[in-house]
Amino acid sequence: MIASAYVRVGIVWVAMVAIWLLLSALRDIIWGTGPAGYSLGGHVTSAILATLLAVPMVVMARLVVDGKSVASLGLDLSPTAFRNFIVGALAFLLPSALGFLIVLSTGWASITPTAPIGEIALFVPLLITLVFLYEALPEELAFRGYIQVNLQARLGYWGAIFAQAALFALWGAALWTVGTGAPALDRLVLFFFIALVLGMVRGATGSVWTAIGLHVAFQTVAQLLLNAERGHFAVEGADMLQLIALGVVPFSLALMVVDALNRPARSQAEVR
């Protein structure tokens, strides 16, 4: 190891900032969308470049700088990887369904399709792929993988979870502020608690795939419903929907769902 864990974590964090600022600049130059604009071409470009730039950066940091395997970050390709991904996705989707039931049945929010259902259904697999490439895989590998694992060796289990959440919040808030020109104090709090849950889910299973699955499910549902420029849905009461159905309910119950879904597998392992 050529440097302390804190220095190595700092280098990866700065690299993640630089990569996402580069992606934003390229998207604006190539597609002319501006900081708050959207285009499908820009989304596809950013997703591909995010994975092509960030994932090799983290892999090289682990292999060359740390001198350890990528699998030691919790990103193995074993038969359990897909199961962990599904468990993570269900950890969001199951309690989120309860949140949607609450806000829709009380009239706090309403959701109206503004495009043919067939068109929406065809778009969902593409959106899942874009979320996986642009956000879930590179962000989870960097923060819940590289950063959390390296900090755990210095700060212990809970110290690493809280520290990676703080670094993720600073990362997200900094990018938000640069992109919009507006202070991001609310985003700082939001990103911290999202990263805290992702870190606990990753820690509970020992697999980054669980956090990736939760991240994919969360961002796919949020982007499908709340991206007005894409025009698939019109949402009334979006604030309540985000707070309850996409926020408090699923992220409060996610760890409990992961534990419940993993209990049979643990019981079988104990029997063996």
C-alpha cells in the first residue's frame, strides 16, 4: 500500500467528483441540455461514460494501489450475486408499495399516465439499464465498495458506514450546487440518509450487489414517475409521494426487508 487508507479514499472521492463534473460538461457540450435539462441521448452518453470511467478507476485503485482483489469490495460474480441484487431491489420495492398505497388511497398524491402503457413498458428496461450504468454500479462500487471497505479497516463497522454516508452526501451536494448554482443543504441531508441505509444494507449482506439492487429500484421508480420532461406520467402531490412512497417508508424498512429475505438462506447455511 502506497498511502494510508484515508489518502486512498480521498483520491477516489476526488476522482468521482472529477468524473461527474466531466460527464455534466460533456452532456452540455454534446447535447446542449444545460444543468437542469434532459435528453435521452445525453442520458445514454452519461451512463456509458460513467461506467467506463468510474468502474475501471475503482478497480485499478483496488488492484494496484491496495493490492487486493475486486471481490474483496463485495462485488463478486458468484451465484449469490444475482440473489443479492434481487434482495436489494425488493428491499425498496416492497415497502415502497406500502408507501404508494398510503399516498394514493388518502389522496395525498395522484399518478396519471401521459403516454401509452405499451410505450412506458418498453422504456422501463432501458431506464433500468441507464440507472444501473450511470448511478447504481459506479456509485455503489466507489462508496459502498471501495470507500466503505477501506474505512472499515480504520473506523470499524459503524464508523465506516457513517463516514461513507457523509462523503457521499458531500459528493452529491457538491455536484448539485455546481450544476444548479443553488445551495444544496436539503440535498446534503437527503443524500446522507440514503447513503446511510445503502451502507447498512451493504454491511448486512457483505455484498455491494444488495446496495446496487436497492439503488436501481429506487432511482428507476423515481425517474420514471418524476421526470416531467420525459412525459410518461403526470404527478399531483409529488412532494408527498417523494417523502412517503420514495423516501421515509422504503428507507425506514429496507434493512428489515433484507433481514427477512435473507433469514431462510442463513437458516439453511446453519443447518449445513
